[in-house]
Amino acid sequence: MGLLGPNGAGKSTTFNMTTMDLKRSTGEIKLFNVPLDNLNIEEFGPKMGMVPQHNTIWEVLTVDESMDFVSRIKGLNKVEMTFQKDFIKKTLDLTAFSNTRAGNLSGGNKRKLVCAMSLIGCPSIEFLDEPTTGVDPVSRRSLFNMLKSLDKSALVLTTHRMDEAEALCDNIAIMINGRFCAYGSTGQLKDTYGKGYAINMTHTCDVKYVEQFMNNEMPYV
């Protein structure tokens, strides 16, 4: 599921409430069909993955050490840990940085490391808050392919990019001011909202004035 909306729409706040980083003011949230207040985090925590909006890394740990640490938290044995770590590093082009401290990685590789750590253990639910920010196009495509291969996982993705949502999501919700304003498949949303607008104007003034007004008021048209 894709969650689209401008800055301030409430996408990250929704994620933070769902992952219990932020207390909700009202309403109810269920994960695994269990109310969030009754969720046993020791039981269900390892089944969840989260890529927050801002990178969360241990700067003094290497890429391998970071992934090993998360693997142990999620209860993977040594064989599973090694296989998944090597596969994810290869897919995200992180193998060459295995022994590099996280704090010394470039911005794009830090982002890839955050994604790599969240994917360890093949979580049942994966929350991805703008996961490809700062990631190069080739690695971005590799991440897409990996996410699409997680057929047993439920993915919830926030993004500003329609092409990203279209590549990964079966359904998309458009969020404005904390509310869902539209929901459906990519095709449904395009049919309903993708036709654009036609503006007919009758003017008795200088055409250049009209052009300047349109550029100022509607710069993206």
C-alpha cells in the first residue's frame, strides 16, 4: 500500500503511531488483528520492519556488525543470519562496504543500510517512510525488486513520487491534512484524477499580464 501526500500531510505521524513511537490521541490501531494496546511487542516486534524518515544507524558499527546485531534481536540463527545478510548486501550493492563503519558511509549508502537492517528476518509487515531518499537510481531499482520479492510481507510505503508508488503498490491512499482523500489502485486513481484540468479564459488585457499571473499562481501547470 502506498501513502502519498505533501509534507505535513501526516504520513510519518501515522507511521510513528502505528509503530508505537508516538501516542495517538484517539481512535484504534490494530496490527495482526490485535489492538495496539494489547500487542505483545516481544512476540510481534520481530515480525515488523521499519524504515523511518531519518536514518537510524549506529555510527561506530560496521555494516556487517549492524546487520548482525539486528539479526540477533530478531532471533535468527547463524545460518539464516549469514544467508540473509549476504543476499541483502549483494542486492543493495553494500558488499564492498561490509567492514566500513556506518558513520563513514555516504548519505545514499546510509539509507540503504537502514533499509537492509529493516529487511532482516523477512518481516510480516514492513513500514517504509520515503525509503529511497538519496539513493542512486540503480540501487533504487534493486531495492524495488527486493521489496516486490517479499510476497509474504505487507508493505506500507510513503513517498512523494507517483512512479515509486506505481512500481511497488497495489493500492494507493492520498493523504491531506491527516485524512485519506482518495484510495484505490493506480488505474482507478488515474482514471478519476489523472485527466487534469482545462482552463478557459477571456481577457481584455495584455496577454503577457495573463501569462505572468498564471506563472505566479500556478507555477507547475
